Amino acid sequence: MTIAAPIKLTFMLTLAISAAAVPLSLKVPPVELDGHAAKHFARTGQFRRLVVFGDSFSDDGHGSWVVSNHTWPADPAYYHHTLSNGPVWPVILSGALGISNKLTDKAIAGATSDNAVVQGYTGADSNIPVPSALDQISQYISQTPVSYDKCGSLFAIVIGANDVFRNPNISASNFILASYPDFALLPFAQSAPPLYQTALSAYSKALADSLSSLANNPPNGTRIAYIDMYSLFPPILADPERYGFSPGVAGQNCISGVYSSETVPRSVCSDPDKRVFWDIFHPSARTHKLIAAEAVKALAKVF
């Protein structure tokens, strides 16, 4: 795969990205969650609402699509305007916990932690400004009664963790914190110069280490389940068959030609369930199921 021009590092690091998907009727082979743990949480009703702050890795189709005035992603191959070919992991997780009708997903594809530092954008050309994680949090606070269910609310953060923990208006105690995969493993970086790949890996590792440290040393009164996506992807790519992927294409994206930076015409593969990545930036539906499975395991360790 060739990229028309080097993609700016800030573009990747802020994940101001989006994708297209295959027809909605596509059947994706199931990925087993930790049934015992999921049923336990569903049975006990320990979590009664899941609130998500994030970017394209957790946008359930109501983020970028709304912010862009229903223009992105508009390709009919998108799954409900998500950035994958199926439900993203928070949607899968909420179903496993028995609270699919209690999911509040504020994530927006292209969002950054703070627009005052780096403005986030979405769209095929990454030219549509989007609210930051700080904005998502502020909006949630303004729309949430003071007497909200603190003990039963579970907050998932895939961006701007400190923006939440340092906000005095969110007196929450239950969190899921997620890192990102090594950005150098994503298809877009495979043809990038070695120095660029090294920079991506270094940044990814530093970010994962800081998030892991925060999860292992939570602020007083909080419990944090940590989804280590950084460590999840290498073994999948090293032994794809073990996870239901095909060795020949596991590391390749299924859909191409959806970004202005790509020089190939739009095309969609016939075997997306055999690939770890949907497009040059985002996980496939099957990978999102694996991430959701990791989320259940992480919750079982902490709660």
C-alpha cells in the first residue's frame, strides 16, 4: 500500500481518522467473552450505566456522524456510522454487562484530549473540527443530574484520562482505562520510513506505560480496570490463527481508498473477519470483540 504523502505524526497521535465498512448484513464469527464474569456483572447489576469518553476507537456511530452534520462517515459500507465493519467494543461490552440500553457514548472520531493543545478533526480529509475529551466531559456534566448513580456508573476512557480524574465535577469511582495498540503496527505505518515507525512506537509505549501506571495507582476512592491494547495486538499478529484471523492477511486492512492520503481506488475485501484491521487506522469488528473480551477480563480483576 502506498500513501500519497507522509501523514503528520500529530494526525496519527490524535487519531483524527475515520473509515468505511462492508454491508451491514455481514456475519462476523463470534468471539467468546468471559461468560462467567459477564453473567456475574449482569446478574448482580453492579454496573447500571456505561459512559464512554473517547475517539474513533470507541465512537458508536453517534459522534463523528452527528458532529459532521451527517456527512461523515456516509459511505453505506460503514456499520451504523462507526469506524469499523461492526459494533465497537463499548457497544459489545454494554451488551455483555446487560446494560445495552444504558450506554452513554460521548466518544467522537478524531477527538483529542484538549483542543487548546491539539485541535481534533474528523472526515476523509481530516478537516471537520470536533469537540475534545474535555468538551465531551463538560457536556456530560451539564446534561447529568447532580444525583446521578455514582456507584452504578462505569466510565470508560480511551482518551484524556487525567481530564476526568482531575475534574472535581465528576465524583465517580468506577473506571475502565484503555491504551492504544502500537501505532507502528497499524497498516498506515507499514510503508512509513523507519525513523517514523520508531517515533510512533516510542510514543505508543510511553503512553501505554503512563496509563498502566495510573491504573495501578488509582486516585483515592477509585477503582480502575485497565485494557492493555498495547500488549494485546502483538500476540494476535504473531499467531493470528489462534484468534481466528488468517496469517496471510491478518495485518492488512480490508478497506482501502477512503482517505485522501491513499493513492488507491476504494475497494473492500471479501474476508474482513480474517483481518485484524478494518482500514489503515482502525480495528475490524472481530478485533473489537477481542477488545471487549479484554474489558470483561479487566473488570473481573478489579471489581
